[in-house]
Amino acid sequence: MKKIIVTGCNGQLGRAINQLYTGNAEYELVNTDIFEGQGIKPLDITNVDQVLALTREVKPYAIINCAAHTNVDKCETDIDNAYKINAIGPRNLSIAATETGAKLIHVSTDYVFPGNENKALTEFDPVGPVSMYGRTKLAGENFVKDFADKYFIIRTAWLYGDGKNFAKTMLRLAESHDTVGVVKDQYGTPTSALELAKAIGYLLPTDNYGLFHGTCEGSCSWADFAAEIFKLAGLNTKVNYITTEEFNSPTKRPAYSILDNYMLRLTTDFRFADWQDALQVYMKDMK
């Protein structure tokens, strides 16, 4: 069987990858995370010696990097760790992948863009992150390009799945609030972790390497996203549509970071589900 090392296996995408490959006769997952657990190997991706030791032992067909420092606000102050996890980690995995001949799938973010244009962004549009999270993730992309021979970089956005996410936060707030204030002037595409896992599963056996955008189809504001969550949950909770300024976030975020899956359309027949359809599946499975 072909072995696939999954980093950050306890995260939303890591769990979706495991769901996708359960019972697969062709691939065996080697799950890793920062802490050891049942069926999980401990791996600190910021330690190149640890990464090389594991890949030399496993000799993987592929590495799927789901590990990241995703706390956008904390990245502004926890700068060293943000660079270690989001940049040095992918560099280390790239070095190891090249040494062992493995494919590397690295997941990046819409935050590499400034988000100041009112148009969907393709892989060919100029980047320009406005937050430390975005800067460190862009550095990770560049390290992958520099050190990996066979790689897929997939930028995604507004990810939700089995774990802490926006949908669960909204449902928790609805338990004690009749009205929830949500930002109306930041636009993107809510993306199901399972849909992203399917895209990864599609690309993995191919040699169609490079940079891809990978989000569900369509777009909305955070406030619209919240309203759809409440509707699907059958709740009467109202959304108070507020501005970014009113929300008073400590970190600057892209105002318009809708990603266009342009390279997937040009080079494959894979298509993501519409964001509302994928959310409906997720909400049904939650119950």
C-alpha cells in the first residue's frame, strides 16, 4: 500500500482526510500531530531532524500538510511560532519530500491576498498579505516552491469541518443570544473540509503539480454565512449586520478574498460543491 503522512491530523482538514480514506485499499495513512495519541505519531514539523527521521522510516508516497498556526489574531504577537509552523514547517516537509521522492500537498489560504479588489482572485493575481498570518503562510508557499520537487499548493478559505469553526461558534452563540452581530463587509467562500479533502484526493494520484485555489463555489459575507447556518439549523436567531469597523478586530483581514478555482477549471474536471449545498450536508451530518 502507498503510505501518506498526514500532518495536523487532529485538525478539521486532517479529520476530513481520514474520513475520505477510511477503508481505502490503495493508501495507508500515517497520522501525525504535535501530540501523540491513539494511532497518531508525534511530529513537530518545525524540527527538520524529526521530519527527516519520520520520512526516512515511512518512505511515503505523499505528505499532506494540514498543520498550521491558524489563530489570525494570535499570529500578530506570536510571530516566531507563526513563522516556525506556517513557513519553516512546510520548508522541512518539502526538504523531506524531495529526499524521499514523495509528493507534497500543502494547504494555504486566501489571506495571502490584500483583499482590496472587488473581483474573484485567480492563481495569477498578485499577492500582498496584510496580516502576519497571511505573511507567514505566503512564506510557507514560497518555501514549498523552493524546496519541493513534486508539490500541490492549494489555497482555501473559510474552512469548516469536524472541530472548532465559525458554524459551531454561531450555533453556540445562538444558545444564549436572540441576535448575533456578524461582519457584513468581508466577502469570501465558506468551504467544507470534506470538499477540500475530495479535491486533494483527486489531485494526489496525478502529476498535475502547481498552485491551485480550492474553495466551494459561490460567495457571501460572514453575516450571510451566519444567516444560512441559523436557517439550516431551524433557529430564529437574528443576524445583526455590522461593519468591520464596528466589530473592532485587532487584526486587519482581507475585505474581499473570494477565490476563483481557475487552475482546477483549466486543467481538471474536478468541481467543488456550491457553498450552500456543502453547508447543508455538513449541518445534516452534525445532528
